[in-house]
Amino acid sequence: MTVAYFSGSQAEIAFLQYWEEHIGLPHPPHWLVAKASSLSPHQVAVYMKLVEKNELASHLHSFCTQANVACSTNALVNKTLDNPSLPPIAPWNEAKVKYDFPNETPLSVARQGGLPYFRKSMVKEGSIMSIPDLRDPMSYKSFLPRSLASKIPFSFARIAELKKLFGVVDESIMDEYIQVTLKICEKSPIQGEKITCATSAEDLIDFIVEELGHYVRVWSTESIEGSYENVTIGAVKLIYGNLSESPALCHSQPFPFQVYYCHVLQKVKVYAVDIYAQKKVNHVIMACHYDTSTWNPNHLAFKLLGFGPGQIEVCHWINENGVVWTKTFG
């Protein structure tokens, strides 16, 4: 069976239309538009039938290529080693979205390659900070259309079926990524937290509208510059400080196709920070959590900073492809 190649412009137009119908902003970020599915309606219909018949595996290569998703560890490795100036991708730090889980990362490992958590007082103009890996382990992958994503067995109970569908080998890097993402997506929220895992662009937009309304602003880190470097902090600007109207933080998850773990937490402030990296100035988004009272006492942040839940605010950078949504009022 042959499915004709499609340029993707039709999918981007469909994404833009859905955005304009639901979000009170004229244009989404260009990099988010680029993540729109590259599949045409005809291709979607063909692949949906293959999934329903459990026959996608025999057409995996064409599906992965045309949908721009990762269906093997080879695809993962080849795509993520395209920046020889940086060390290999750091082990994905799921602690950013697991506030109620104990730390499973040794401190000796957590401290390598930058500080993942810090106090707001540490981020001052002129100070030196060690920046962690800001890269998305799989930055290139696209969303699947909602109609097709809804057919994918997205649950830990069906992980064997999911791995077979995408040709994922046991104990591979992709296998680890899938397990991490599914565990996070199925965890219970902490007190006052609202969460979702958006497996399509439409799901992402629907969650934001449901939690924040139609009028929002979108914030993201400009680039990965500064990763693994000791940088000089430049201007630090508070861009959202309304503690009574929580922002939504959406983290790009490592998975064969684009998945966002989004959560709305109480008492979060958002800052834009200029960091002077070796090559250029990077404009980085920083989220600071001012209510950590419900976090696990053994969370990595407390082990690194030496305090406990509710005693301090905890800040972290927003990585590549991460999105912060803040509420506006039309």
C-alpha cells in the first residue's frame, strides 16, 4: 500500500484555524505550528484503518516518515546527535513534573551539567549560574491528528501493544522514554493541581481554554544556548506574577509522537531571563513555585537546596519546546 507524500501546509492551515477559533491571539508560536501533523486527511484515514486492523507495523517506515514521528531507537539516536558541540542528551528529568514523587536521582548525578532547581534570589543580574541541559530529547517530532492519536493505546496497561505498534525494542532508550511518559501521564495530581497529557494539538488547546479561557499569552525559551555552561545572568523580568490566577506549564514529553504534559499549579510566578552564553544571549523562561507545601519531602529540589516542603520557593528553567500559558483579560 502506498500513501502519497504530503507537504504539510494543509495540516498547518487546519492547526491555525483551530487556534484562531479557540485562542484570542492572532498567531501561535512558529515552532508550535511546525509541530502540526504533516499527514493529509487521506493519509490519516488510511493509517486509522491500519491501526484498527492492527496492520500498521507492516507500513511502519512510510508512516514514521510521513507523520514525522520516531518509531525506532535508530531514529531517536540519529536525530538527537545533530549537535556535536554539546554532550549527549542528559537523562530526562521527570522530577519537573513529579512534585509528589520521591527523588530517584542521586545528587552526584543531579549536580552534573547544571543546577536543575534553584532559589529566586540566586537569579540576579551579574551573577553566574550553571545551566542544565535545556534540550528536548526529541525536539523534531510532530503531533498526530487527534482522530489518529485517539486510536493509539496510550496507557501503561497496554504498553506492550504500544511498543509493538511503533517498533520499540525492550530496554532501549525509547522504551525508557515511553515508560517515563506513561507513568507521569497516569499519576494522580497533587492537591490543587490540574493535569492532562495532550496527545494532539487540539487536546492541548482545549485544555488551555478549559483552564485559562480564550485570552492567553504564550511564553517559551528562545533556544538551547547556555546548556551545560556557566553563564552570566542579564536582565530578569517578572512577566506574570498574579498568584491568584495560576498559569499552565506544558512540558514536552519524550515519546514517539509529540505529547505535552500540562499542569496548572497554584502560586506560580513566571520570569523572562537573559542569559549570556558563550555564543549568544538566550532569552529563557523561568517558573518559580511559591507554594511547595504539598511536594514530596524527598523531592530533588529540597535535597539540592537544603529545605523542605512549604519552606522555600523553587524555580526551574523551561526547556526547549516547553510552553507557559498565562491568562489575560481580552
